[in-house]
Amino acid sequence: MGRIKHYLANSPHIDSITIYAYASPEGVYEHNVWLARKRAEAAKRYVLSHIPADKQFDAQRIRLCPMEENWDGLAEELEANYHRNDRERVLAILRAPVRNDTKKWRLQQLDNGYTYNYIIRRHMPRLRLATWICIWQKPQQDPVGKTVRFAVAEPEESPLKPVAIAPQAPAREKRTILALKSNLLYDAATALNFAIEVPFNEKFSILYEHHCPWWLTGNNRYCLQFLSFGGEFRWWFKPQTRPETSRRVQRDALVGHFLGVYGMGGKFDLQANRTFCYQGEFFSAGLTYGYSMPIAKRVNLEFSISAGYARIPYRHYNPTDDWELLIRDRNKTGVWHYFGPTKIEISLSVPLLVKTKVKGGRR
């Protein structure tokens, strides 16, 4: 800091200043872009506060260059100072000709995540910095008496303090905006169904599901008419972010283990000859546990089971001899209260990804 103050106080002809700011690579890419920009702005305020008032320096002559994630700095830092037993594996990952989000994901897999957390604690803080290049013009006389000017550049570390960043999901260039789903068990029972799940990030998502089998056969002797609507809020407590490969698209959300809270309701009409003929409604709420994994380039397979409470008002009917009418049986009407398993699903999920732009940087 003393050298910065010395240069600013004793350079009478400052032409311009360029500030480069960096963020350490852990954390969400968007947040790192924001941190680099804020770090550059803080360095600019510091520089302006130490330029003497009599110099009349225009703040517009300070150019900010947020450099986002400091991957080159991480490689240099670990090359010089990382000496654990997996040193060569770590350096090989950093040298690999792959995208940065893939490098991050590979580092996270080492030693069940301990290596990556160790690097975050011991080495990442040294990468959160800003440097400056100050160009000033100093008049001099050449041998024949003419006045000339020359530029001098000097890099300096900024006075910015390290900013702690919690480890987050791997950086990504694409984002999952939603996933389209269908329960294979319901499909096998010819029960038309679909679901749409929208992730907020890799940790949380919301699901809407709809079931609508609606068929009548056997001259009205058999009926499966079922209409339901439901929603579920999900917490992905063990997400498994996957980088893109030649065999699969990127999985930045909706993979791994999750817990959910659901609510659903609807109505039904079920008939099997004369032995079973009921109509009614239902309302249910409970908890869900599930797991989702990639099985193809653009397809996930999801397993889930739900348990909770269901309230089912029902009415029994007797069909006429020609099966054209249903006559209500008032002696078989009531409400069934149920506690236990309520849903089981094996679903195909197709995630839809889009490229996103980050304000202040390029993804």
C-alpha cells in the first residue's frame, strides 16, 4: 500500500490507470463475476482517495477490467505451494485441456471432496485480489533539446481484503430451465400423465404433475377415469452436478438425492363390472424421497416414493341392466382416511437447457 500511495503522490503527470480484479474459482460463476466487479470498484475508490486534490485527476481515466475467475492464478499457486499426496492428480486436472467447470467438478471428486475443501481454505484466498497498472507521463529533454514523453507501467497488489466465498455448484455455461417428465408405471397402466419441474438452482426446485387417464370400455362395464393435479417443492440435499461430455448434456440441476413436500387433489370414477363401482374425490399431502440420475445424453431416470395422509370422500353406484345409468347407493357413502404410502414413481425426465448470459461477463 505504501508504494501505491508513493506513486500517486509523487507522479505529477498521471495519464491513466487500469485496474484488473480477480475472483477465486470456487463458488457460483455469476457470483464470481459480481465479486470481481465489486473488487475492481473498491480498488478504484481506494486509488481515487489517495490521489492528491491538486492533481485534478479525472476519475473517468481509470479503466476497470474484472477478470472473473482466476484459474491461471490457481494453477500457479498450487504448483508452488500445494504438496499433499495427490499433488500430481490435482495439477494434472488443472493442466487438462477441458473447460473450467469440468476441472472444478473433477477437483470436487477427489478424496470425497476433502481435497477441494482444503484448497478452498488454504489456497483460494490468495487468488482474490486486484492489480493496477498506472501509466504516467514525465517530461524529459532528449540530447538535441526537444521535449519527449515516455510511459512507465508498474503493477501493484490492491489493498482489498480477501472476501470469503462459500463453496457452491460448479460453474456452467448452460442452465436447466425445466424438465419434462412421465411416470413409466402409470404409462404401463395406460394412465396418461405428465409433469413439469422447474429448478431455482441445484438445491431447490418446484414440480407440477397432472394425471388424466379417462377411458371407458366393455360397453360401459369397465371405467378408469381419474383427474388429479399436484405440486411438490423439492430440496436436493445431495445434488450431483455433471459436466457435459460427448455422451450426455450438462446436468447443473435435477440430479442426485432429494426430499420433497407435496400436495395434490382430484376426482375419480372407477368401475369393474358390477363388483366395484365408485366415484369420489381425494385430497392428499405428505413427504417424498427420491433419486435422479442421467441414463442417456438428454434423459434422466428418477425414482421416488411418497407417504402421507389422504382424505377420500366416496360414493357407491349400481349400474342398470343396460349399463347406461348409474344409480347411487346411499348406504355406501362415506369418507375414507388413509395414512401410508401414497405414490411410487419411476419417471423419465428430459431436462431442457439454454445458454445464459451473465451481466458483467461472458459465460
